[in-house]
Amino acid sequence: MNWENITYLNFGSAKQQKAYHCLNELQLFEKLKEYYPILTGSLPIDISIASSDLDISCKYQDADKFENRLLSLFKNESHFTIVQKEKDGYWVVIASFLYQDFEIEIYGSLFPVASQNAYRHMIIESRILRLLGEDFKHQIIQLKKDGLKTEPAFAHLLQISGDPYQSLLAFESLTDAEIMKLWE
């Protein structure tokens, strides 16, 4: 899957198609092209629920410049907020706003998007969903509807102990057979 091009959304679920049209109307990816935006989270892998937002991960060179760019582009959107803060020893910029029926959250850091945890989690979760099938997917969605976040839902079903956000990253080094064995 080419996660860098959101056209795959236009061939997905009704919510994915709606998100595709929303993001295109907003021209978000064109406007943020210099920051290598990628849609991450539960919507690209089709496990979103009604309350799920659209997460856009970006890479910047300069946090202040990125923050100013987001302000200039989106400050007039409904419920716009932006914060620049330290997270895990480095600076991040997080902006959010409502557009059409979606909450959109734009997250930027100095790290390439493929190195960011949101992207890494999505890739791991996509792989697990592919391996474990529709029943597993429906169980994840139900756990999310019951109030769990995505990573804790995966950790619960796979019986992973510890911090689910960190523990899930260990799946990057597992083989398909090892993942299948965890489910059995």
C-alpha cells in the first residue's frame, strides 16, 4: 500500500471515501506538501469509529515555521487549536480543527513520518489485520466502540502486557508466523 497517496481512500469504505473528499476539498496534502504529510491512524486501515479523527503526520525542519504555516492555513477553521510542546525529549507541533464532519489533527516533528510512532503503529496494525482477518478486525472495532483506544484494543486481544503503545512496536520484528501464533 502506498500510504503517501490518499487515493486508496476513494475505493474504501463510505467513511474513507467521505474523508478522501474532505481532505481533497481542504487541499490539505497540497498545502502541506513540503512537510511530507501522511494520513495515519485508524481511518486508513478501516478500523475507525464515529469518534475517530483524521490524523496527519508531518516532518518539519523548524517547529516555529511549521506552527506559523499551520496558523496561516487553518486558523480560521472551526475549533482551531495549536500547541508546540516537548514530548519524549523533542519538540512537536499539534494543531486540530473541525472540517466538514471530521476532527483533523495535524502532528509534526523533526523525525521522518516513517519513523514516527503513529505511522509505525498503523503499519503494524495493518499487517496484523491482514494476517488475522475480518473477525479480528470486527473485535478491534467493537473494543474501540466500547471505549478503548486503538493500541490498547490490539494489546487486549493479543494479550500483550505493559504499555500497549510501546509493546506494539515490538511487532515490527516479529514474523508473520509469530504473529499468527500469538492469536492462536
